[in-house]
Amino acid sequence: MTTFATSLKREIARIARKELRDEISTLRKGSATYRSDIAELKRKIKSLESQVKSLGRATLRPEVASKEIASVRRSKPGRKVTFGSADLLALRQKLGFTQAQMGTLVGASSLSIYKWESGQVTPRAAQLEKLLAVRNIGKRAAMARLQA
């Protein structure tokens, strides 16, 4: 009986190993696939981080930009419009408007006007066009637009 019990145990172990081998092989294949996917994603992340780093070096810092960009002007057709925070402040003071009134006139919030004047943020192209339009009108016309 002892040999029978030993033989039965060996046969059960052999069949169990055979069954597990199929399941483990699919798990190993899946694991290898996941590892290669993870390695590919890590490479992509590394390349994207290097791109972000290089683009960060290429863009101007706010404190540098405020010194380099002197004013809002368009002297020649097709020339890029630049923004100067000090010029916006001077324009608002020339018109005698508060930041809230200037924001209403331009179609922006008073907080946006504050950030533009302080040089923390530069306005988008659409707002730049509106600022150029306001720059070219007089105090009376600006008041009339504000009233309407």
C-alpha cells in the first residue's frame, strides 16, 4: 500500500505540474509583453521630458521678457505684435480708466488686466488685437464704447 500511495502522490504532482505549466506559460508571455510595453513607455517619457526641457530653455522667462519686449507696436504689415506691460499701464492711465473699466473695454477681467500690467502674463493674440484697437482710439471714443 505504501508504494501505491507514493505512486499516487507522484502521479498527482506530475499532473498538477502539467496543468500549471500551461497557465504559467501564458502568464510569462503576458508578463514579458507588459515589461516591453513599460520599457517603451519609459523611453517615450524620457524623450518627452527632454523635449520639454529644451523648449523650456527656448522660451523667454517672464522677467527677461518684460525687459526685452519694449512695447505694443505694429510698425510694418506682417510684423509680429509684441506686448509691453508698462505700455498697457500707461494707456490705461492716459484713458483714466480703472482696471475693471479697461477689462470691460477690452473684453477681459480686471484680474487679467492686473496680470498683464504686472508682467506676470502676456495676453493672447485675440486680446492683443483688442488692445491695439483701444490704443488707437481717443479718450472720448473709449468712454463711448464703455457706456455702450
